[in-house]
Amino acid sequence: MKKNMGKTDKIIRLILAALCIGLFMGNIVTGVVGVVLLVLASVFIATSWISFCPLYTVFGANTCSKKEA
């Protein structure tokens, strides 16, 4: 897999993941919506960790700078 995520994109995803987890753990969002947020948070964390987003490939996006690739 070729990297297609830049550092800024990774940081934004990790912040969103932390926000989703915080909303669930704080019982602000519960039930099915809470579980969906947890799944979304895990996807954000996984894609940040591997620096690859499959949807970017589908849409032809690339936030990775030339040095990082």
C-alpha cells in the first residue's frame, strides 16, 4: 500500500477519534449511535496508523507530501 495521508490529516483523524471515544465514554452519546461512533473512531485510528485511506484511492485524493511518500 502506498501512503496517501499526510501528517495533518493523521492528527485531525486522531483528534476526531478521541472526540468520538470521549462522547461515548462520557455517556453523551449512547446506544447504536455510540457504537457507530466507536467503530468510526477505530477506523480513524487504524487509517492514521497505517497512513492509508482506501476512500482516498477511490476518489483519487492524496494528502501526503512528496517527501513522505
